[in-house]
Amino acid sequence: MEKELHEQYEYARRRIKQKKNLYFHFVVFLIGNLFMFIANHFFKVGAPRQWYIWILTGWLFLLILHFIKVYITDRFMNKSWEREQIDRLVAKQQQKINQLETKTNQDFQ
């Protein structure tokens, strides 16, 4: 019981940290792109090209991947999913071992 409660607490703590990092990433994305826009349009850094759009596009792609990891992938593929997959694979391996044992026993008799 205590171990299960500890696992739930650790899972909740890890999820909160993931979400916090995603929100921080989003805020840095907004501020960084605002600075690049201001640098390009008002201070004429790299003018007349709009170079910041390429950086914004790449960064947005990374932000979307981060979002998918936090809210889709890690939400469904958590500790219990891992445990179920391991148990399923172990059972499958045990079944194959049992089949091999019965076959070798039949061959020797």
C-alpha cells in the first residue's frame, strides 16, 4: 500500500514537472520570438530578410513535439503501461520456455 502510494506520488510529481517545463518552454518561445521580431523590424538586424520566421518555424516544431510528448505520449505510456508490457512479454517468454521444455522431454522419452 505504501509503495503504491509512493509510486503515485512520484508519477504525479514527474507529470507536474513535465507540464511546468512545457509551460516554461512556451513562455521562452513567445519572448524569444518577440525579441527576434523586434530586432528584425525595428533594429533592422538582418534586414531586409525576415530570418526570424525560419527560427520561429523550427522552434514551433520543437514546441509541438514537446507538447505531444507531455500530453499524448507520456500520458498513455506511463508506469502502469510499462508494467503491463513487461508482464505480457515475460508471460510470452515463459510460454515459449514451457513449450521447449515439453518438447525436449518428449524427445528424450
